[in-house]
Amino acid sequence: MSKKTTRERFDSFIVKGDQSHHCWLWVGAVGDDGYGRFWVKSEDGSQRVYRAHRYAMTEHMNRELDPDEYVLHRCDNPLCVKATGDDSTHLWLGTHALNMAERSERGRSNFQGLRFSAGEKKARADAARALRDAVKINGYDHALVQRFVRELDDGQELLF
Ligand SMILES: [Zn+2]
């Protein structure tokens, strides 16, 4: 499978908001951690699964990421895969320590599976899938995205 085909396949799972503060939403598979999943077949036939936002950064950087390189969301939206070379980017490369420092500075909870109980994790994955399904059917809806992000933050029940 050529690089171009993989990239085109990746792009086919993205619904883009058209303004700079809008997200590019992943509408493919969503894992139990609430992040997107993207499968890539290597030339040797083996398959590798990426979190979609990490794959977006891999494509943007044109290299594989180190395990200690974190892809962080400025928009706090785990489904966002918007990696651009300018100020409109929502994804940026950081470290785990940077992520923690930034989160606590902003008084935000960290969207990381390990910190949540099984029930909370499931609620987040369900919410991410509900947003994905809504956007896939109706197109990009920034109000819905904002509500999703806000409610992830509050840990509230998500009903949409
Ligand atoms: Zn975003």
C-alpha cells in the first residue's frame, strides 16, 4: 500500500470545521479510551494501529514519534486530528511532564484513560462515539464539539 493511499484513507475519516478554531474530527473507529484508531498496513504485510491524533502528527512531522513524545490537544478534544504547520494547529508535540504542568495550570482534568475508573472511561468512549456518529451523519457542528469537550471536563453525563 503506497504512502499516498494510506494518507488518503486517513483523510477520508476526517470531517473538518472550516474556521481556524474549529476542530478536524476523526469519524473512524474510536477505542475504549475515547481516542480515534487508525490501522496501517506495512509493506511486509503486518498491521499497526495508531491513535488517530498520533497518526495525524506522524503524517505532519513525516516521521514516527518516539514513545515519550506526546501529542497534545490545545482544544481538549480527544477526537481532534488537526495538525497544521501554523497557528491554526490544535495538536502539538510535547512531553508527559509538559502536559501535566499545562493541565494543572489551566485547572483541567487530564484526558487519560488510566486516571478514570472503568465506568468513567466507558462514559467517555461512549460520548466520543456519539459525537463521531452525529458529525458523520450531520456534518461538523462546533456547538456539539464544545459541549462534548465541556462535559468531558465536568465529568457529567453526556446525552446527545
Ligand atoms: Zn481541535
